[in-house]
Amino acid sequence: MNSRIRTLPLANSCLHHDHTYHQFVIAMTGQAEFEIAGKSGRVDASHGCLVPGGEVHFYEGIGKNSHCLLYTSDAADDSLRVD
């Protein structure tokens, strides 16, 4: 299994995309809202999320934030972009 880790802020506007690899999202600072498969939730110091590969997901950073994203599976072969 290939994997890659990135740390970055999430935009303070609602964006969406999908990718072939699974992705774990953990808040380093601040918070974000995610909607995956019609279910929404907040990523913060106590809650992370798993984005299944192939699932369109919506996300929005809340205020000043920094998130750690762990890409799994074929992440090294796919485009690792944040829209």
C-alpha cells in the first residue's frame, strides 16, 4: 500500500471533489465541516473522518485551520490536489 501525508489549511468556502484513494482527515488546529455520502460532521481536535475512495465529498474549513491528510492505497499514483 502506498501512502502520503500532507498538512494544509482547508479553504473557508464549500468545495467538493472525489479521488480514487481513501483519505483520513485530522484537525491539527481549528475545525472543518465535511459531508460524505449524505452524512455531515465536524472535524476538530476530538473528531476526524475517513473519506472512502471514489466518494464525492464536500468540505469547508472554519476560520483559521490546519489539517493533516493521510492518503492511502494508490495515492502516490493519483493527483493529490485540493480544490
